[in-house]
Amino acid sequence: MSYNLKIGERLKLLRERHLESRKFRQVEFAEKLGVDRDKISRIENGKQAIDLNLLISIGQEFNVDLHWLITGESFKSKAEEQLEACAEKLGKLNYYVERLELLINKN
């Protein structure tokens, strides 16, 4: 499978499932981006490479993680990973605080 098809598959997935909580038709998607529907179709089917300007437009118009669109991998910075770890620990801490409060209130 070609690299273009993989990007095209992710573009189609994005268009159909993740944009504004509704399925976008190719023509609507293309209009939002200022390109022809045929171009979107060719990209989704791996027949045309996506150009940098279109990638930038997608990122700006739909707030899309371009790293995911290009590679298929989610991109998280170290700060985001640390924040998630802290949030998880805080959730556990809150659980124990609530349990302690219940024990204290019983007495």
C-alpha cells in the first residue's frame, strides 16, 4: 500500500467521522478547503499526493493534528505526557481523600 493511500485513508476517516461531529461529504469538505471535490477524491484514493498547502489548510480549518494525518501516529509532547500522569495521580489522590473523609465522618 502506498504512502499516499495511507494519508488518503486518514483524510477520509477525518472527513467522515471526526469533523464537527457529523459526516462531511467530499464536496462540502472540498468547499471548506477551497479545492475541487475531485482533488479530495484522488487524495483519498491514493491517486494524488497531498500538497503542503492543503495540509496546512486542513490543520487551520479543522484543528487537525498534522503529525497524525501524515504518519498515523499520535503526537504528544513530554509536557502533555507529564500532565496526563499528574492528572491520573491527582485522581487517585482525590479518591483516597474522599475515603478518608468518609471514615472521619463516621466517627
